[in-house]
Amino acid sequence: MEKKQSIIDQFKGQARLPRLAAPRRYDLHLKLDLVACSFTGVVRVGLAVAEATKFLVLNALELAIGDVCFADSADQKKVRPCDVVMDDEDEILVLAFDEALGCGEGVLTVEFSGMLNAHLKGLYKCAYVDGGEKKYMAATQFEAVDARRCFPCWDEPALKAAFQITLDVPLELTALSNMPILKEKLNGDIKTVYFEESPMMSTYLVAVVVGSFDSVEETTADGIRVRVYCPPGKSDNGKFALHVAVKALELYTRYFSVPYPLPKLDMVAVPEFAGGAMENYGLIIYRENDMLHDELQSTAAKKQRLSEQITVVAMHEVAHQWFGNLVTMEWWTHLWLNEGFATWVSYMATDNLFPEWKVWTQFLQYTASGLHMDSLEKSHPIEVEIIHARAVLEIFDAISYEKGSAVIQMLQSYLGDAIFQKSLSSYMKRYAWKNAKTEDLWSVLTEESGVEVTNLMETWTKQKGYPLISVNLNGHILAFEQSQFLLSGLAGEGLWIVPITLCLGSYERQKKFLLKTRCGEIDISDLFNSPSDCLGLSEENDPEKFKEHFWIKINIYQSGFYRVKYEDKLATQLIKAIESNYVSAPDKFGILDDTHALCQAGKQSLSSLLTLMGVYRKDIDYTVVSNLIEVCYNIVKVYYDAFPDSVDYLRQYFINILRPSAELGWESVSGEPHLNVLLRGEISMALASFGDEKTHEDAIRRFKSLLMDRNTPLLSADTKRAAYIAVMRKTTVASRNYFESLLSIYREADTVQEKERILRHLAASPDPDIVMEVLNFLASDEVRDQDIIYGFRGISLEGREAAWKWLKDHWDFILNKYGTGLLFTNFLTDIIALFSSNEKADEVEAFFANRTTLAFAMNLKQSIEQVRIKARWVQNIKQEESLPELIKQLAIKG
Ligand SMILES: [Zn+2]
């Protein structure tokens, strides 16, 4: 016992495996038993032993290890380890040999067995119903560090190897893996499926799916076979995703000037999946909601929304086949390279395929959530040191995806399309089949563009946070000052090289420069006197008219990752410009978002924010109005705690602001723009949740007709959500008929999207007892494990104490079931975020004092910080004593 401990101790506490040996090739044979939900396997790993060593150290977790032996390639001598020790904490398997293994090639053979787990990670079981009978299929989710739950391996992205996979599965099932099938052998009711050997790839991209599917297929112009696997009888629902995948392969092949490197691409939707989708090399696995498209039953409106979701997700995953799979991050510190790029590229590609969707404007919502997250003191840099592999899960967050993609967009718009694309193509060719670090990409961009990209970008990726740019105009001189923006109201230390863009009075009078120091000035006399735009105005030839049209917008189209604070005069002129509709939708979005953040940070009053919001009341741009609604929701949450007695007046004011956009009505008009469809849904939901009487009456009437006829034309997929909110807002323990009906609709629903829609709003009831009942329902067998998180998003303010109690009471259950998975952080962030008092923050801290693990430590701190930020905001609002009167006036004014 003592000896084993000392063997393990020398390898414990390391972020990465010791480089004693490197895998070159895995020959992996897995035998699956889907009745007992278990598997056995043998892996033969071709190794290059780097130096004479008595130890081999690799990763393994929750596996029982059987026979182990090492064969030296030079003399074919076989040796068995004298000790085989596993360490659950560091997830390593240490093999100790009596005599040192020599430097050179050898093959390590390990027999092992394990259970198909129910935690949606590693090699796991997914339940499905076949002819009324509950059965299991098997699927994998290895990213980030769960290949080790399926087979012993060197589970790090830089340790790429070739994989030859063989599966023993029940005869009647379909077996899929990264590569095409080489041959099959039958043995009674078991078949052995041999797959072709893969090119060099990382362990987190290895994948296996075994189940019952129907498929549709197409071949690209380059001869790549693309297949989409759907539940039996539903292959038509895979046709749209198939179309997108074929287009994506063709588009990326052109964009990167590198062909898709595998002979096939399969996409499969499985009934239980932790994330949205996973980009395994040659075998993308999806959550059903993100891939299946029920074309026949869908209304036009529903089709559009779903198409967009499916397209963006598929474009993201297919982009990873290059960015991530062909060129892989060297270590998890560079995860953002994978995710930031795949996200940015997915918008570029979607915009290319469906320009009418205007997805770049919607990309702003992405940037906004990155800006929000990164204004926390507990944020982290894009490039973050990972000291324990388990902690990687935490950085699949808004910083890696949203900030990552936003700083890429900032750089791309500064360098221009052509240079950017050419650089990416060079990068892809230089690092194909290898690994790269962030600085490798910057070097290539510096070489190709002649701009010092490394210096510029390191200020954005190596330090957390971003700047607030304060702007003053003195005569024709614009003065800039940067300081780190924090929602806590404090000023941080950071300093950035900021690509500043600005325009004056029109988008044709532009200027750009790099602000490299804390303060800077720029002379813009030329913009005052260059009548180059369509108005032909200059200050000299018509000072009066010029003054009327005068406004300055910094950060044109919000392509930069920073916020702007204007001096009063510039701010007033900008408000006039918004009213006159001179300002673009992205800029309107940005001005509101920045003001909202400044208000949260205590740098601007709530009354000034409310006045600004009034200016947006006639806007009908989808992205602008959805941001306006988001701001409304956030203000209600804190105002509820500041002045509970007058919160109904506040809600009424927001109803007044949103009502003009509600003219879109409830029913879609054939041929209307895609974004109107989306807007209708958002507006009706907001009006329903703010308690608008008219909306509630309409909603309940339409809900009744849905009860009579599930295909009623009175409710579309988008407006159903408003009806469900209205139903739940009216539900209490004493009045629960409609709630029961909604549960019946859930139980009968045959599409995953309908089930999701209902789950999202069930907890909106103002009755805490109902909220508690809903949370218990979410955790029951009636809701798939992966779907529980949908329910948290809609928890009402009145139900937050009940939700917190539920979380505490069920903590062991939650930890056990979701503890190290991708969904876990939702339990914390969605429930804790409902509070806005320091007392509650203290209580949450005390509860988790001895319950925190590496897997969620950072997310927990961020959630608590957000509660304290809101607590401070509540205090600030309370000090604006005239607010309740002002809000009453605004509400009455209509
Ligand atoms: Zn991704």
C-alpha cells in the first residue's frame, strides 16, 4: 500500500502528463453490451518511449483495468508491470515496471472494462423508446477530458495519434465512428465492425455511436459523402441539416483553400446529449433539438427560426473540422482559438448562405454577453492557465465563445476581409495535422498584414476585461481616455491597444486609429469640412444645418470590443440622431447596451436610462428591440427589490414602450421578413410577462383554441411562448387548470422543440408552491436529463426563494447526476442570478463554503459577484428618490 502511494505521489498534482512516452497509433476494440449497459475493451497503443523509464503514465477514469503488457518493438520482448495504480483525483493510470523500458518504439496493450454511464459523458447510454419498450443506445462525448472514461489513453489535445477502431455491437444496430467502415464480420447476433484507420487526431475528437437510425445522404462536388442519421422513420427531418452540411463543406473548402481532409462526414442526432453539438472528426453528434427539422408540420414562421438555429450550429461544427480538428489547440489554454473562430466563422458562413437573415446584427447579442461577462472582477483572460484538466469545463463560457469571436471580428474588420482570409488559409496549411498556440496565429497574421497583430491582440487575449472609452469634443479635437470597465463601478488597471473607429453626421465621414495609451487626441477638422456625403454639408458652408445634423458615433457598427461614454453634449446629439433614425441598427443596439452597463456600474442614473429607452419606442429592428426587452427585464429584476410598491408602474411604462411594436399582431403574414417573425415572438412574450391585460386576454383565448386543436392557426411556434407565459402567470395552487392542460400538451408533444418551449416557461408562475412543483417535475423521469436546464431560465422572481431552497435540498442529487458535466453550471448561474441582495450573496457563499469543487469554483464566484453588483445597483436606485414619481408619470403618460 505504501509503495503504491509513493509511486503515485511523484506524478500527482501535474497539469499535464509527464512526457515519458508519446502515443503514435491506437488500435481500439470495444465490445458493447446494451442490455447490461457495460463494455469491455482492449487497446493497443503504439508508443515512442522518449527516454529509458520505469513508468508509463496515462489517463484513465472509472475503468477496471485487466491484463497489461508492453512489447518492445526492437526485441519483441514482452514485460508486465509490477504495479498498476489508478488515481481518481488526478485521473491517471501509472504503470510501474521492475526494469526500465528502453528508449524507442513499443506497443502497450491494456484490457479494461466499464459501465455505460448515465451522465452523458465518456461512453454513455441514452434511453429511447422503441415500440413502447425502453431501450438503450450508446454515444460518446469526450471533449474536454472524458476519452479517459472510455479507454486508457494520453488524453491531451497535443498528443495526436492515428486511431483504428473496432466495435462489437448487436447485429441490428448501426455503428458509427470517425472513419468509414472497412469491413464487417457476423458472429451469431453480434457483428464486429472494423473502421478504417484515421489520420492524426486528438483523443477528444474520437467518437462512437451505436443505435437504431434512418439516414439521408448526398455527395459534395468534391466527392465527400455526407450522411445525416435520424431516429427511425424521421429521416426527412434530417434533410435541411444535410443541405447545410454540404454547403458548409463546399464553402469552407473555398474559404480556407484546404480541402476537407476525411473521406466522409456523418451527422447524427441522439436522444440525450449534454451540449448542443460536438464536432468529433467526421462524426458530428447533435442534440435532437439542434439538428432535426420537421419540415412538413412546421408553419412558415417556425421553419425560419429553426432553420436559422440549425444552420448556425451546423456551420459552427463543420468549421471545427478545420479549425480545431485539422489544426488543434496545443493545450486548453487556447480553447478560445477553437471556439472563438468556429463561432465567428459560423456567422460569416450563415450570412453567405442566407444573407436575408442578417445574422451579423444578431451577432451583436453574442458580443453583448461577452461584454457583460467580462466586466466582472471574477472574469478571466481569453487565454487562461489550466492547472487541472477538470477545470477546463468552466472555460466553455462567454469569454471563450463570445468574447473570443468578438475580438476576432474586431481584428478582421480592422485588417479587412481579404488579408484576413489569406492569413487564415496560410495558418491552416502551415499547421495542418498539428497543434498551434494563439501566438502562432498572430505571427501568421503579422506576416501577411504587416500590422503588429501580436502586440495588438495580446492586450485582448492575455488580460481580462476591456476598456471604457470616455470621449470629449473641444472645438475640432476629440479627446479619448481609456479605463478598464467593471460593473462593480471600480476602475481596473488594464490598458489596451484599441482600434477606434468613428463617424460624424453620416457613415460616409469616417476615421480610424489605434489608441495605444491611456489618453489620446485626434484632430477631426477634416470631417467637419468634407462635404463628401450625400447631404453635401460642411460646417463652413451651412453652419446652422450642419449643427442640426451633427452627431458623432464612436465604435462604428459596434465592431470593437469596448464601451463608450460620451460627454453630455455628444450624448444629447446622439439621442436626437436615434430619434431621427440617422443611426444604424448595430449602433442603436450599442448605445443602449453601453448606457445600460454604465447605469449598472453606477456611472449613470436609472432615470437617464429610462428616458433613453423611451426614444426606442418606435423601433422595429429585431436585434435592437430584443436588446431593449432584455434591458427591461433586467431593470424590473432590481427595481422589484428597490421599490416593490411601484414595480407595476414600471412594468406599465415598458408595456407602453413596447406596444407600438406589438402592431405586428399575433399571426404571421405570408411573405413578411424573417426578422418580423422573430420580433413578434419576443414582443408578445415581453408583454405577457409584464402582465399586459390585452396580451393576457388574447393569449388565454388562443390557448383555449390550442386545447381544442393542436394545429390551431391562432398560435404559431413563436407566439405560443407568450401564451404559455400568460398561462403560467395566471397559475396558482388554487387555480391550476390551464397548468394541467399545459402539462398534457407537454406529455403529448411529439417534437423536441415543443417540449423545450413548454419547459422554458413552466416556472413562470407567481406562486412559489407551483414553482417548487415545477422544479420537482423537471427532475422527474418525465423530463430528459439534458432538458432540465430549460426550466431554470423561466423561474419567476416570486419563485426565487423556492428555487434556492430546492437547489439546496437537492444538492447531492444534482452533484451526483450532473457534477462534472457541461450542464452543471446552469444550476448555479440561473438560480443564484435571481437574487440581488448582499445578504443572499452571503448566504450562498456560506452554503457553498465546503461544497465547492474545481469544476465550478469560478462560475460560482462569478454568480455571487453578479448578485453583489445587483445589490449595489438596488442601493443606487433607492437613492434616486424621485424615481417612483417619475415612473408613475411615465406609466400614466402612455
Ligand atoms: Zn465549438
